[in-house]
Amino acid sequence: MVCSDRSTLTRAQQPFARAVNEGNSSLLETIRQVRPAVLIGVSGQGGLFTGEVLQAMGEVCEQPVILPLSNPTRSAEATPDQVWAATGGRALLATGSPFAPVTVAGERRVVSQCNNVYVFPGIGLGACAVKARCISDGMLLAAVRAVGAYPLVAGRLLPPIEQVGEVARAVARAVALCAREEGLADFAGDPAPLIDQTWWHPHYWAAS
């Protein structure tokens, strides 16, 4: 845990720093004390989110967001079936590595993979389409919000990977509009036609 007594806290870390007495506990005890709604795993330690840890997340939050993001698969802090089994299927889940679908209470669930493919193509497309003079923090935030606003099937945290092209278009539009609002691009009207003109479609010649 990032504790408030650290002298090297960055400006970005400061809002999240907790009291020192909260940081001297195990992960399980910390969850019970702090009662977080989100658990992010970037430790590279496979199995770090034990059954007790996952159950505790389900106890302190009705629908916890649990993100075992370490990869490869063997380094994931927990597997999807472990997460859903420990939380009664209530957790919103995304992993850093690909996992096969899991059956929960007779329902087949596809596991969302948290990957930069949801934002990077759209950021580049939107910026190039309107000839943005730079990529700002606001444009990156607009990209994230566009992914968050994308319509989802109930229980999913991210769109299906098959819809990544549609997501990229939504991200590109949000990025382009933000660039104009921040004075980083000069265009009028809806950026959709510019995005369509800039969109690259790969074509492969068949061997004769």
C-alpha cells in the first residue's frame, strides 16, 4: 500500500496515500479495513488473490471489480473461475491474459481481457484524422471515457474483442472532439467523415 509517510510520493500518488497504520496489514486485513470496490493485480505473483482475499472482496462490496492483470497466465493473481466462485458470480472481471470462457451457475461467461487494443488504435486514428498537434492528457482521458461508455452485455466489464473496430471508431471521435475543444486541432462539424477517410483497411493479395 502507498502510505502517507513516504517522502518520495509523487503528485499522482498523493491522493491515494493511506494512513501508516492501514499499511501494516496483510492484503486480507487491508481489504477488511479499507473496504475497497476495486482490486487490481499487477504483482506478477500467481495466486496472490487467495480464496479468502476474493471472498473478502465479495463481502465488502456487492459487485467488486477484480482485475488480475499480471501475465503470462501462470502469473495471474487469480483465475476467472476462482474469482467468480469466491464472489458468488457477482464480481466484474477483466484479466491481463486470455482465459477460456467459464460456466457460472449454468451461464457461459466470456472473460474480458484488459488490453490497450481498446484505446490505442482509436487514439491514433482520431489524432491523425484531425491532424492534432499533440496528444494531450485530456485526449487520453476522453479515450478511456469512450470505452467506458460503450454499450455492454450485462456482467461484462469490456466490449467483446470482435467489436474492437467499433470501439476504435468511438474512441477516435471522442479524441478528435477533445482535441478541438483544447485548441489542438482545427476542423468544423462532426469528425466522422475525417475518421472514415483516414481509416486504414488492410487488403491482402491472394497468391496466384
